[in-house]
Amino acid sequence: MPTPALTIIGLDADDTLWHNESFFRQSQDRFSELLSEYADTQTITQTLDTVEHKNLAVYGYGVKGFTLSMLEAALAITDARLPAQRLQQILELGREMMRHPVDLLPGVKQALAALSQRLPLVLITKGDLFHQESKLAASGVGEYFRGVEIVSTKSATTYARAFQRFGADPGQAVMAGNSVRSDVLPALEAGSYAALVPYPLLWAHEAAEAPSGHPRFRELECLGQLAPWIDALQARR
């Protein structure tokens, strides 16, 4: 079956262009250490996970919401008897995450350069507006993108609107990212092509089964393989 002429490429940011989940895991470990005298690691982890998932609808995604969830979980674990010093240390964990340098994944700049020579690139990412804009500015790769969409959630409607905003029909778009739940399934539902670029660590909330065998889906080993896949799709026109 012929492939429609592709006109735009959407890319995720966190754990697709730069490391992110690893910093969250490090902060979770330090959070557990701060509360180790009140509960075991499993209880602390489960409580934080429950609180964080409950708060997604209120705080959305990102470090700020995660920090507030750490504070709430700490109060729950200690029956609201957590010393002020511990609260200050948890807040400092959040500040350190906000200030953490942007660490690009290997080969990202080369991949973006190759992709931008083929089609316009749009960054489509979830998270806090200020923090995501700051990370993009610090990354040194902002020049490759025609536009940036920082969204509260990723759905088929999100992708359709984002691509249409840049003059592209969803059926002529490719979305690539590290999450099946956020970057692949809703993009396919919108009618786009979707590429999974796995990251070694995945937040449990983003876990989902890859749609193996779907004609508009491809799992890649790295972002550098996206340009050859797009070339192959274009060759089928």
C-alpha cells in the first residue's frame, strides 16, 4: 500500500533527546534514604507511587509535581510528624532536579541534523512549561525544531491538533519517542506513523504493550535509525 507523502516529524524530549528518568530514580532513592527510619524502602516507594499517580490530574507531569508528591508522601509515611529539616531536604531534592544539567543521549545531535534535512521537526513533550523550555534552551538542539508543543497530556487529539497547527495532516506525520503509551499508541490512533526509541528506564505509568505488527509502527534501536525508516516510507510512495 502506498505511503502518503510525509510532511512533518514529531519528537518527544525526555528520555528521547536527553536523560530524564535516571534523575527521577536517583531522587527516589535519596527520598527513600531520608525516610528510612520511618518505613522500609518498598513501603516508601509504593506510597510515593500511589500519591504521584493520584496527583497527575492535579499537578500534571514534571519535577514540580513530583516534588509536591514527595512532600505529601513523606507526611503520609510519618503521620505528619516529619521534622522541618527533612521537609527542607526534600524541597532541595526538587531544586536539584530543576537545576540538573541537560545531558543529551548519544548521537542525538547527528540524528536531528539528518532529520531536519528531510522534514520540519516539531518537539511534542509533556511537562512543566518553564522547565521544558529551560531544558530545550540548555540542550543546544533548539535550532533544529520548527516548533515546540508542551502539553499536559498526549492523546490522539493532542497529536492531530499539533500537526495540523503546523499545516500537516496527521496521516502525513511521524511521531517518535520512548513511551508506547504516550508517543506511539495515541499517534497511531490519530492516523500518524509512530516509532518507538526505547530508553533503558521507563516510568511505570508509561508502560504499555508495543503494537508489534502494526503497519505504521516501527521499533528502533536509537534515534539515528529514524531517518532511514522515513526514507524507506517515502520510497514506498
